[in-house]
Amino acid sequence: MKKIILISILFISLFSNQELEIKKTKAVDLYKSGDYESAYQILSTLYMTVLSDTNINFMLGRSAYETGRYKIALASFERVQMLDSTNIRNQLEIARTQHILELYEDAKLNFKKVLNNSNIPDNARTNIEIFLKKTTNKLEKSFFFFNFSVGLIYDSNVNYGAINNTYSLPYYGEFTTVDSKSDSAYEFKASAMNVYDIGDKNGYSIRNKISIYNRTYNKQYNYDITYLSYSPTLLYQDIKNIYELNFIFENMRLNNDNYLNIYSIMPNIIHKLDATTRLVAHVKYAKKSYQRSFEEGRDASNYELSFSYQRLWSSSYLILRGLAEYERKDDGYRNDVDYNRYKLIFDYVTQFYPTYIARVDVEISTKGYQDRNNLFQNTREDNGYKTGLNITKKFSSDFYLEGKFSYERFWSNQSIYAYDKQIFSLSINKNF
């Protein structure tokens, strides 16, 4: 008799588990298709049996949010937070829901925690900044963010020395290339940003951002870099789009000498396809002005067009981006200024452990110069790729350690421009 009872219990358990998996699969399919009402009807009957399942609870929260059940959504997101307190996407959803429920102080705190994470993509950051601005409007008109980073790097090819030891020129014979120089360096980065709401109507705001970067080598002093940028931006948001008009000033110093000034204007649009998908496009015009007298003739106008696809998940994001760039000199006869360049960029970030985040990026590019080089008897063409891996260890929401490795390899039909290099870096970052 006991054997029959045990078999019956086992059969019922297996049947129940099978039925549960069928419901979960159907709910996930409905959620992914955007049918949040139908997904909610199933998920709301499941979550009590899978309280430790972060995915089910997150999808229940999102379905509840999209169907106007905001208190239920907040309870679901809070369950996910108890299970995984470092889930940035879930923290963002908590903040958005708290804003809807007019819990503005809590929403403001959570939006700032999300923005303190350096691994969120720039376009998502803009969207979050606007959400925070709306929340802050209920409390104040302006808010600030600060970030700084200090670290060490090792660069295997500071001067972009050629891979081959020798090269030959038609009619001139063989020559020796410049040896590549490796060195370690100190890095410092800091930025400050302010977003200010300029009116209650139409969602206008102004963002000001200033950044400074310095790299000081231990041996190769001629390659020390200091970079400064300032960018005021006018922002406007409607239901589906964010519009940006960016003005950018950049100054670069090389070995303490004023090297390059760049003045740019860049309109940008972010289009929301759904809660997790964005399309981004920008055009950019930049005026380059070289400051050293012996580089006369390099002044140029630069034009850029970019499109990207961005997808967010609960603990990761993906960006695919295509970019076209054209540069034309103002005047003169230099053959190393005018070029066309095309890039394809892949960027993926994931939180693979509660306090660890990994980022993988790959960039493939081709660059063709427009003027013939009479020494090489051809027109220069460069092709290559860059790839990198970043690992971030979070000690808190605003303090983290970041390790990076990158490798780049380029080929050229003018062999002195073919090179490869590796960079290793380790930095400590703090946000305020």
C-alpha cells in the first residue's frame, strides 16, 4: 500500500512539474512577444511556486508595470533585489516604478545608484538622466554627478612602431623602420556633469559635462597626453524619442605642448522601439585645428554618421554600431589628411556574478586615404581590428576596481603603418 502511495505522489509531482514548465514556457513566449497582459495572467499564478526564480519575478514585475499594476510591479522587483542586490536593470525598474508611485525620494536614490555604474551604455545613461531629471523636478531643478579614476597601464607599442624592421621605396631602396617602444604609465580621469531642467513644458533640459584625462609615461616622456573636453547639450524628450543637440570642445596636449583643438556639433536621436530596445543615430561635424607650426596643413573638417542598435536585458546589454567618417583638409598638399573610414563595432556587457561585470568589445575598420603618396607610388589603405576585455569588481554601487586588456592589429599597403599593440590597465574608480 505504501509503495502505491509513494508512486502516486511521485507521479503527481512529475505531472505538476511538467505542467509548471509548460506554463513558464508559455509565459516567457508571451512576455517576449510583448503581450504583457496575457503574460501577467500566467505569471501571477506561478510566482508563488518559484519565489527564488529571479527571471520569473522580473518578468512579472515588467508585465505588471506595462499593464498599469504598479504596486504589484514594485513588489516583484523588490523580490528580485532581495535575491540579487547587484542587478542594475532591476534597480532601474524599481526606480521607474517608484517614480510612477510618487515615491520621489526613493526613486531619486535608485536612479543615482544606477547612474553610478560605469558599465551602462551612454545612450541608456541619457535616458536614465532624463528620468532622474523628471524625478528631481519634484524635489529640485538641478543635480550633479562626479567621477574620478586613477590607475596604471602597460603599453607594448607607445609610438605605433611598425611590425616589420625594414621597408622599401620604389627607386630609393631599403630603409630601417622606427623600433616600437613599450612603457608603463600612470592614468588619471575625472568628469563632472550637471543636468538642469529649464521648464515644465515639453521636457527640455540642459546638460553640461566636463572631462579631463592624463597619461604620464615613466620613460617615453614625448608621448605624455593631457586631454580636456567640455560639452553643453540641449535635451528634449517625447514618448518615443530623446533628441540631443551636443556642442563639444576638445583640447589635447602632447608632452605639455598644445597639440590639437577640436570644435564639434553633434545632433543625436534615441528612438525607443520597446522597453528593452533602442535605435540610435547621430551626425557630427568637427573642425580640427593643429597647434604646432610644423603640422601646418593638417587642419581639416571631419564628418561622421553613425547608426546603432541597442538591446538591454536584466543584467546585460548589447550594442551593434556602424560608423562612416570622412575627413578633408582645409588647404595644402599633404597626402596624409584626406581619408574615408568605415567601422563596425560590437559591444557586450554582462554581470556574470553578483559583484563582477565583464565587457567584450570588437571593432573592425577600413581606412582609405584620398591622395597619392609619391614615395610609395600608391594611395595608402589601412585595415585592421581592435578587441578588448574588461573585468569590473564592484565593492559598492559607486566604488569599483577595473582591469582591462586590449589588442589591436592593423595592416597597410605602406608597410611603415602596419603595427600591433597590447595595453594592460588596472584602475580604481569612484562615483559621487
